[in-house]
Amino acid sequence: MPSEPPEKLWRIQKMFHFAFPAQTALRQAITDAYRRDEIEAVQDMLQRAQMTDEERQAASELARRLVTQVRAGRTKAGGVDALMHEFSLSSEEGIALMCLAEALLRIPDNATRDRLIADKISDGNWKSHLNNSPSLFVNAAAWGLLITGKLTATNDKQMSSALSRLIGKGGAPLIRQGVNYAMRLLGKQFVTGQTIEEALQNGKEREKMGYRFSFDMLGEAAYTEEDADRYYNDYVQAIHAIGKDAAGQGVYEGNGISVKLSAIHPRYSRAQHGRVMGELLPRLKELFLLGKKYDIGINIDAEEANRLELSLDLMEALVSDPDLAGYKGIGFVVQAYQKRCPFVIDYLIDLARRNNQKLMIRLVKGAYWDSEIKWAQVDGLDGYPTYTRKVHTDISYLACARKLLSAQDAVFPQFATHNAYTLGAIYQMGKGKDFEHQCLHGMGETLYDQVVGPQNLGRRVRVYAPVGTHETLLAYLVRRLLENGANSSFVNQIVDENISIDTLIRSPFDTIAEQGIHLHNALPLPRDLYGKGRLNSQGVDFSNETVLQQLQEKLNRAAAQDFHAASIVNGKARDVGEAQPIKKSCRPRRHRRHSQLCRCRACPRSGWRSRCRVPRMERDTCRRTRRLPAPFRRPARTAHPRADDACRARSR
């Protein structure tokens, strides 16, 4: 490439500077694995996750015993889990209920709610679900939905009697209240309490069994500073309440809290990196200092894939902060369904060792899979950030678990799963090592009742326990319904007597050996979404540091080029003489303040063809008084006579 003149090099360096100049080797490895080839990634994970024959056999035996005990207990108990099994997302009725649960929480007016209920329930075959479950709760719900469907499907021609018409007119509010109550009941399955005080009180019984809690104050994706302030105050109050209740039990023996970063800053994205580090980081540090004061653990929750590396920047600043030295309660959540997961763990282990800290690392499988797949398709990117098959995620989880267990000096592992085989495998791999199991409130307690306490496996179990009102439940409830309602979900299958225990506890290694490693058959790569005949339009991944560096370089090169303009006649540019540089027509020193606020075509200082940027209130005042505000008044003599007429015309 030819050398550039010094003035052009200055322009190249100064025009665009949104990408980071360089990354460490560990951080670059994370970026490189963002949309890694899935087959290559799974082959790598398969080697890292290998278990001995004795470990596999022991894990299978433990999983079989746990599933047998859970099925025996759940057949008697019934409840919301049985309801989710009966109305799974593989049925039209289950999808209708899912839509209701998602939509009723955000529809503001009753008329629209009534129409939605009628649309979703009137056509469902609710009769087919009667008496299919031993649970009285499920059968009562099926009867209620059947009657609701009959009422909403009936029209005036079918309702001949005055009584029927009366029921039709008065039925909508009753149905609406009934459905709202059902959704609230469904929400209570997944929420510990509406306030942190209520949640702490509701958890006392399970604490006696040996459980501990990591409370989550519901609320995410703050849109305004007011939202962020409200959620931040909720976290502060919750930490005070949890800390006082813990009474010095310590990070591992007491209850803790989980924090969603999108809830405490309205612009939590890579594009606002400067604001995040300048505004969100001080807030986050205050929360961790408060946690250190009470000696309780605080986990930074995992969110969307495009926010992962931004959250690692925050972790780097927190762990290296001398004010937090010696605090063992700094926690981070990693998602096994992301291809970057093992590289993130390598980075966090190195970060802890560099700063002589010990971090809590919670390993989960991931709850944003549907969104990640769709966003990659919409943007037409080169690949997916997550695995497309569940069995690939299971293999990745075991590989990452082994990596965490091998770094006892730097991390305290926390394994969150509801899969019995995964639980059994973790238990076998972790013998003689320090770690804890975790589960979601309302989903995993019946499984982990067989684990917690000295009378069982003697392992500590922590429950991820959301706290919040009905209004803040929406996003969390939808994710839980998607997890519970999918017919491939372990939580769904464990209550299905038609699925054998052998199938339920099958090792992912056996599944891979039988089916091989390949992408999901229904998910082509985002660029191939429309088949071989048409490539999907390609977008730019603004959360990938390598992509940003390449984009910045190209933009700076383009900005440094000189462009020549000339008239084109018969396809050829006319050469009328020596090229002349294009100069700005304004004089910025004289009109700097003016040009920042006003570019009105009626203003002589701004020129004839500019658009108006005068504040509306001042512009209206100008029109009423037929004169510009003082900073924008025209001098006595002007070089733009046509602007005088335009200004007078606009002021009339």
C-alpha cells in the first residue's frame, strides 16, 4: 500500500475511533469464537467433556434414582408443572395460552383484552384436555377454558334467549378477570414474593431444608433514567434486607442477590461503551461495596450475547478495584449455549488469579436461545452465537463444568441445571471439590429435594428466586413458559409417563455417537436463510470487536480519500482546467454559536438552503414578533437580500 502524506495520516487516525486498538490474547480468543463454526466447536467441547466409564455409569445410576423419586412425588402433587405439561407448546392450545400470558400483561385497555381472549380461546379444542391429568388443578383449568371458549365462540344468532344474551354481555368482564387471575397464579409459580421482605419470609421453610437463595429483583431493559433509578433503589433496599437477614453467615452459607445490568442503565450496549463505563460502573461498584459490607454474594446475570464482552469490561474494572480486594462475593454468570463460553471461563480464571481474588461463577445453559437465533437471521450474519441443537449445549455444559472444577483456587463454581443426567455428571466430576448446585424457583425444587441435606447427597443447593409484582413479571415469565412448555424440555418430559426413564436420562455422549455432529436440520446459517437461490442480505455485527476494527479502518481510509467532481458529457468527465478545492461557505469563528442552533432558510446568517434548527419556542416567538431572538438577529446590512423576503414571509 502506498505511503500516505502526513496530513492524510492525521485524518485517518482522528476521523473515526470507536473500536478498541488492541485486545489481550484471552479477550481476542473470546471475540474469535463469537460465531465459530458449530461442528468445529462441538468437536472441541467433546474432547474437553470426556468422562471415564465409571463416571458415566455412576452418573446414569444417580440420574435414574432421582427421576424415579421425582416422578413418584409429582404424580401426587400435580400443580402448575402438570398444567404446563398438559398444555405444552407442541399443541395449539398451549401456544394460545402462551400468547395470552405474554400479551395480557402489557395490554392497557379492557376492550382489547376481551377481544384477545375471544380470539385465542374460542377456537381451541379444550375438550380434548379433559381428564388427561390426575391433577385436579389441571382438570379444573381445562373445564374453565372449555366454558370460556364456548362463551366467546357463541354469537347473537345462536343466543336466542334473553338470559343467553345477558350472559354474553356480562361474560366478557368475568372471563377477563378469570384469565387475569389464572395468569397471576401462573406467575406465582415462578416468583418468590412481591417484595424482598415477603420473599425472605417465604423462603424460611426451604432454608431449614438446606436451601439458600439468590434473589432477583424483577425488572430489565430500563428505557429511561427514571426506570434505572427505580431498579437501582430496589437493588439497594434488597441488599440491605438480605444482608441484615443473613446475619454474617458469609457469601457461601448465606443468601445472595443477582443483578441485571440492563435494569440499572438505560443505554447498556456496546455503542454506548463510554457512558456504560462512566455511569453504570460507579453504580455497580456501590452495589458490590454494599454486598462486601454485609458479606453476601452478588452475581452479574447473563443477558443477550451482544452484551457479553461489555459485561467483561465491567468485570475487569470491578475485580481489579482495590476497594473490593478480598471480597469473595463478586459473581458472574456464563451461558453454556454460547460458543464463547469456555474462552470466557479462561479469561475469568486468569482475571481472578491476576488480582488474587476468588470469583463465584454460575454456569447456566441459557434462556435467550429463540431471540439469539432470530436476531442472527434478521441481521444476515455469518453464523449463530449459540449452538443450534440442545445436545450440543449439553456437551458444552459438561466441558465448561470440568474447566471450572479444575480451578478451585480462582473460582467457586455454581452449577444451575434441571437435567437429571447433567446433575449426576456434575456430582461425579465434583467429588472432593467445593461447589454448589442451583435451580430456578418453581421449576427445580422437586428434583433438588433429593439432593439437598445430609440425608440425601449432602450438597448445598441455591435457588434463583425472582422478586417482583405482576407488572414486572412479563419478560421473566415468558422465558420460563418457553422453557417449561417446550416438549423437549426436561421439566416437561419428567412428568410425561409416556417417556421412559432410559430416554429421559440418556447421556449426551450416546446421543452424539448415534446422531453425529451437525447443525439443526431446520436452521440453515443466517446467510442461507432463503436457500441456495438467494443469499440473505448481510448486516454488520456491531458487538464484535474484530468487525468494529475492520469497519473503523475502512471508514478512515475512505475519509482520507480526495474526491474529484466534474461535469460529465457523453459519459466523459470534462477537464476545464486546474482542480479547485471546495471551501466552506460559512465562517465558523464568527457564527459558531449561531450555526449550532439555527440553520433556518429564513435566517440570513445560515444561507438560503439550510434547514431550521432554531428551538421551536424561540422560532414561534420570532414569528410572533417578526424578529429573531437576540443571538440570531440579522445585522443591519446583509449579503442575502432574498433571505429578507423569506424571513418576512415565514413570520406572517
